[in-house]
Amino acid sequence: MVQLTENDDGTWTLTYFGKTVGWVNKCRYIDTGKRAYRAMSVHGELCYVSSLQWAKSRLLEMYH
């Protein structure tokens, strides 16, 4: 079961069957100023995406 939980500090924690997969926070692209999301896996991998759903998908892809 995949669960995305919003934390008190405005970030999100993604868990998969109760184990932490990674975290997500809001940010902005420097070149355009558009809203973005930074996702960090438990292994320290980073990615920047344009939606929370995409961040969730990318974290699951990075989980190994």
C-alpha cells in the first residue's frame, strides 16, 4: 500500500507498505519561476518535477 502523508512542516512523506520511500517539498524552477516539487529518496537521490503525483511516481521508481 502506497501512502502520501502531509507533515506539519508542509512537506510530504511517501511510504510503501509502511516503509519510508522518500520525501517531497514545494519549490520553484529557477529559470521560469513556476511551481515545482523536489523529491528525495531514502537513498539520497533527488528529482524535480511539476506535480505532486509525478513526485510520488518518481520516488517509487527510485525505491530499490
